[in-house]
Amino acid sequence: MARAQFVISDEDRDQFAQQARREGLTLSAWLRSAARERLEDRQRLELFQSTVDLEKFFMACDILDGPETEPEWDKHLSAIAESRRRNAGKLIGK
């Protein structure tokens, strides 16, 4: 069995160890499990192999429910500005 060594902050180590204890694992076992889960997640990603794959992806997206057209950019900016105006009063206690 190989041994790996790496540097992490004391805070991260404490948080990882606490979570490991909650799950009934040693820190070492918990880190191996977390690394394995991340590896499996990354390996599940299906990358586009060709432009045909990319075109199929966008055709599938077009089929999804949603607005027929996107609003014009100035309408997006207006909505953002309005949201900021409404929330600005909340932030300064008005």
C-alpha cells in the first residue's frame, strides 16, 4: 500500500476529522472515500467527442421548456439594476 503526504490547514484538518468521526471513519479512511467520490464524479462526465456531439447537445437543449426567445440585453440590465435598487435599501436599513 502506498502512503501519500500532503499539507492542509489546521482548520481543514479539524473539520475533516470531525466529519470523519460523525461518519464513524478514521480521517485517513474519510479522505480516501472523499477522493474516490470526487474521482467517480469526474469520470462520469461525458465530454464532447465531436462537433456532432455538440450539435446533439444543443438540439436537446432547444427541446427543453423555456421562453421562446431571450429578452434583449437592455432588459436584462434593467432587471439587474431594479433588483439592486430594491435590495440596496435593505442593506442600509431603510
